[in-house]
Amino acid sequence: MRKSEKFSVSLPWEDYQDMETSRKTAGLSRSTFVLEAIRRWKEARTKERLIETYEAGYRRIPEDPALAEAQAHPAVDALPEEEWK
């Protein structure tokens, strides 16, 4: 099993310049910068899928407004009052 793979990527010049500026500012190599971008992209897609699943569940079985109201009052009463400045 390989530990890493080299590959070529073509980018529009402006995007390349933006990437170079960003990675240099962050003190990252190109490889580290691209790897972090890929990982963040994958994480964002996973979160989007979870949100879609959550929202689909609520559309399938909507929350009862009366139940939500009944649950909110005891929760508010249980919290200590705070002074806002």
C-alpha cells in the first residue's frame, strides 16, 4: 500500500496565486495545503449530509408545536437568571 501519490493539477492563474498567498501566509507546503483543503471539503460534505438527513427526519415526522412549547418552559425555569451587561 502506498503512503502517498504525486499528481498534477491545473488551476486558473488567479486561483493559483490565491492558493500560494494563502499557503505561504499559513506557513504550509503545497502538499499540506491541498491535503487540508481536501479534508475540510470531505468534512463539509459529511456535515451537509447529516443536516440533510436531520431535516428529512423532521419533514417526515414534524415536531408537535404543543410538545415543543411544553418542553421549553421547564428548561427555561431550570436555568439560572443571568445579568446581561
